[in-house]
Amino acid sequence: MEERLKEFFGREINLEERLYFYDYIENYIKDNVKSWDISPDTDSMAASFAAKISAMPTKDFCFLLSSAGYIPEFYRHDSSQETLYSKLVEVMVCEWAKRAGFIDSSLQKQKSSKEDVTIQLDRTIIVCDAKSFRLGRSQAAPNVKDTIKKADYDKWKESYRKQGTKDERTYNAIGGLITFPTLHRWKGKSDAYLYCTDKDDPICILFYEYLSLYLLLDQGPDKLITLFAIYPDLFPEKSKDQHTYFETIISNLFDIDKGRLTDFIKLSIEIVDEQTNHKLELIDKEIAHLRKKVIDEVNRQEDIEQLKAKLILAETTLISEHLRKQKNNIIKFRVTKGATAARADT
């Protein structure tokens, strides 16, 4: 790994530094949010994070970007922490776009009906959806229908055409981009690639390590703009095959020989594997910490009856977890509102 790191990132990034980057966003959040009793000011946090990463040397930023998109397992689902983490990944994608030469790029604040990041150079626009997932999610790859919604991309692009009729500017929304963590890719054949090989309505998937390589090669904005322009020639027919898709994208997006590209892909795999093992170690440490807390609490307990009661509650909670989840889902989705409060699970 060390030789390839030096080749592509210009220096030997030692293990301590690599771990620092793997935990960078999580530690930033930890350092800047002291209490989760109230939701943090996401926009303010995003702005301060943007200022911080904009000061990074490009190759350090590229290494950080190459391991992006993995939400920490310690965050609760649909929590403020998860929302903020995903937002900061979007900030990184916006920073990438600016460094790539799309100097007018911006984050969207109107989340309900807009793209995450508007990648923009003057009046040329690419609408971008920046994805983040947990390493520990229950599916190897997300449901396609929940991840790529072509109608959304059409709506986002159309909004710029309508905007142009109001302010007398002409906006050229040339396509959509999905930035994606590589470990959640759809393998083999998938409808995801069927959507992304539509010559009439191009949507391109790029993994975060590909964004990193784009900057490392100093490609500039024209390469990505040209890729969308030649989409009809690249994909005259739709295809579900991921190998064909990525071979086509890579060969037309990057000015790099096959040997160096292979070296970079190997390095990217090593980086993400190391990051994954690091996260597993953090989970093991947290489990050990929780076990110690339980042991200490049990050892402090002198009342045997109270200890028995706690054991009964813990065992009951454990063996009935599935039924409790089902009950809560029934209450949430099937019980009329008037009866919900009386039946709610505590």
C-alpha cells in the first residue's frame, strides 16, 4: 500500500494519519456538537465544515474523499447525527466539484424537492445526489427504486429550464450524477445500470474513489461535461451489466493508462478494506465497554431480588425484540390516530 500511496497521493500516509482520515467526519461532529438534546444547526455546521476542508491540501482531501460515504454504526437510524453526517458528505462532494473546476457549485437547502448538490460552471448544470450508507446495513446493495428515481432527476433539471424563463438566463442541465460508496455497489446485473445507460436522459454513477482520482489527475470540468455530451455514443442501448458500464465510464472519463488505473483500483480496495476493519475494531471496543458497564453495575447490586428483576427484564426484552418491532410498526402504520397513544410501546 505504501508505494501506491506515495505514487498517487504524493507521500507516505502512515497508519495513524489514515485512521485520522477514516474518522474525520465523525470526530468533527463529536468535537462540534456537545449535546444532542436539541438538533444542531445543520446549515451552520455545513458551512464551518466546508471552510475547514477547503483549506486542506488537495491530495489530503482526495484521501479523505476516497473513503467517504459510510455512516458510523454508533448513530441511531434516522437520527440528527445520521442526518448531519450525510450532510457533511454532501459538503465534500460540493468541495470536490469546486476543485474540479465547477466553481459555481453549491449545496441545496431545499431538500424536499431538490438535488443534494448543484454542480455548476456558469450555466452548465449537473444535478447530483450524494449517497451515504452504513457499513452494517442489512442489504449488500440498496433497493434500486429507493436510490435512483429518474423522475426526480427530470424534475430537478426541469426546474432550471423554468428558472431560465423567469430570469432570462439559459441553463443547460446536462445530466445527473450519483456519488456512491463502493462497498454498496450493485454487483453483476442491476436495474440501476439500466437507468444509468439511458442515452436520452444520462445519469452517471461515480464512486467516491473515482472522484478522488478525478482530482488527482487534475482532469478539469471539460472531461465530465464531455462524458455527458457523448452519452448517446457510449450507450446506444441500455444495459444492466455493471462491468460494461464502468469500463465504458472509466475509459472515457480518465486520462490514465490501464496499468496505473489497476494500481489505483487496488489501492482503493486496500483503503476501504482497512477502513472497514478499523470500524469493526471500534465496534468490538464499544461492545467490550458496554459489557464492562454491565458487569460493574451487577457487581454493585446487593439486592438479589432487584438483580433478578433486571435479569428478567433484560431477557424478556432480548427474546421479544422482533415482536416489539412488529408491534411498533402496527401502531405506527395501521392503528387509527386516536388509539395510538393508548397502545404506544414504552
